[in-house]
Amino acid sequence: MWKTTHSKPISFYDRFERKGGDIETTHYCPGCGHGVLHKLIAEAIDDFGIQDRTILVGPVGCAVFMYYYLDVGNISSSHGRAPAVATGVKRMRPESVVICYQGDGDLAAIGGNEILHAANRGEPFTVFFINNGIYGMTGGQMAPTTPLGQKTTTSPKGRTFQVDGPPIRMCELLATLDGPAYVERVALTDTKQHMRARKAVRRGLQNQMEGRGFSFIEVLTACPTNWHLSPQEAIHWVEKNMIPIFPLKVFKDRSGQADRISTRAEAKPVSSRSEKSASTTQAAPTLGALARGELNQVAMKISGFGGQGVVRLGQIIGEAGVKQGLHVAMLKSHGTEMRGGYVRSQVVLSKDLIDSPMCESPDYFIALSSAAYKRFKDTVTDSGIIIYDPAFVDQIDEGLGCTQKAIPAKEPWATLTSNWG
């Protein structure tokens, strides 16, 4: 439903609850652009009819206050980690519309690594990046986007190239990557620029709704309080000092192209033997059966190479067992000095005391590399299960007595669940 720009979006809360009982004023200073951008996003959510499936991920800083205003799903993340949280949310709930809302001190500083890799992966969510060239909430410190010469609490004589380097241009940086579908910079200055920003907001959300990938909208706005200017002077400061450094334009737009196509190969069986019938294979021991008391012990082995989270996965499984009141024993093996060496986690979960953490014949084997699969596939019990990622294990041995399940863990969650069957 289209509404006039003077009506209050349905996606806004009726009352802006705040500490102290104040519901009339916002958190934002006069002249701040957060409120304007909030309204542009809320109007788009209303018009697209996506309020019930929108999930907002916010970090710390002034941007975090957005959850007081937008009546959608809200998740707060650690400083700079909103893209990582948004990645998890979107993969778990691919039908949702996920929004990252971040300031320059958050996204371009401590969160620089997070946003860079999320964009490079082409994660299918929408990022709104508020750039006012300063840390707004915490006292006006220099940010990665602070223009050269600008005085802040941490650069009282002005930012210099020799000491601090030039301001980082995030749109230009991310547009060099293959992952993003849409990258644009707009500004909240005059009416014309507000309309450009409105279109960019809608383009970014529509791209996600239509499955086109990662969208990044940078919004130049003022911070009158920390700039020590009036709201009107701050707007002119954006026009005079920020836009020449951060030009307003579309840096990348693949909105009209088809969805990204996965090129990862499916696992190819070694032999042409048909799949074993489920009736000829014993039911595998499960953690549920262990918790119900139907068996006493389950042993697991996880193996791959360094950096895949082999040890961490073992720890997570062990911690889950402890929370279920089970006895847990874990061994890890990795050699950082040896290239191509195996990384292993062995986890035993039991109702009774555990004699040894070794699991020579695991009930479960998670293979995260082809070499690990070949080395340990024959050790799994006939009633056990091998779980492998076809991105790393390109051939499986169908002559084994155990069950084998392919989980494309590197694929988006929607692909993972559909392939699991």
C-alpha cells in the first residue's frame, strides 16, 4: 500500500519507548540523518509488504537505536559483527529479508573484515552504511571515513595523510569485488538527494527479495553535535567537504542479471553400484537415542585440514553433550608445522564413565577433505554414518556398509536443506 510521505509508516512502533518514560522525542540530535533514513526504510518495508519477514541486524553506536523505532525482527550484534550475524540469519532463514544497519565507525573500522568478506561472498542481504565521517555516539573520535583536515577529539589538529592515512571509500572498495550485486552512494542533503536515497533503499531491498545477492547502500549524512555546527551548517558541510571526497553515484549494478549459479561439483561415486536400500542397513546410533537411554555411548570423528573449524566443531559437540548431562571425552590432533597434515577431533559421549577418548571405530565420521575421507572411511561401523561436504570430497566409496550423507555446508542454507532430503 502506497502512502504519502507525511503519514507514519506502519513498520514504525506506535510509541517510541525510552528510559525515563519519554515517548515524544527520538534518540537522535537535531539535523542527524538517522531518522530520515529510518523513515525511508520503514516506508519501503510497508510498500513491499515485508514487515513480518524483515529482520534487522544492528551493532553498537547510534545505529543500534533503530530497534526502538522499527517494528520488525531485531538482533543486536557485537561491534562490527553485524555482517557475520546477518550471514547466519539469512542462511538459516532464507525467506526473510535481512538488513544490516551500520555506521562508519562500526562498519569501516572494527567491522572492515566482516563487511569485506560478506560482500566478497555475495551474501544475499542488504547493508545500509551511514557515513558521517566521525564516531557519533562515543564522543566524536576520528573514524576511517573522516576527511583529511577534519578536527576530532582524537585528531585535534586535523586528520593528516602522513599520520592517519586518507579516508576509506567503502563503495569504491567493495565495488571491485565480484560478489556484490548493487553498490551505490547517496546523501541526505536536499530534497533531490532524499529522493535518490529513497530509490536506492528500495532497490537494495528489492534485489534481496528477488534473490539477486549482496546490496550495499552508503548514505552520507551530518553529525551536527560532534561537528559543532548547526543542522543547516552541517548539511552545507556535507555538500562542501564530503561529497567531493565521496562522490554520489552507482558504483555497481547487476540487478538485471540472473541469480548467482553455484559451480561446486556434486560428489561422484567410484562405482556404478546402486544405492543400498535403507532396509539392509542397521539404524545408526543417534544422540537422541543416547539421551533417551536406548544406548550407552556414541563416538564421533571429525577430520579435515587447518582452518575449517574441525577442533571447534568437536568442542561444540562436546559442550552440547555436557549440557545434556552426558559424560564427554575429547581428543584433538593437529600439527601446525606440517603442510597437508590432518586435523582431527574425536568425541565420545556416554551415559557412563568413559574408559578412553579414542574412537577407532566411530559411529559418526564428518569428512571435511578428500584426504580425510579416504583415510578414515573404512573405520566407520556398518551401522554408522559418514557426513561429507561434496565441495571437498568429490568421490565416495559406495562399497561401504555404512550410510553416507552429503551436506553442501558451503552452500546457502536453502540449498543445504533441499539437498539433505
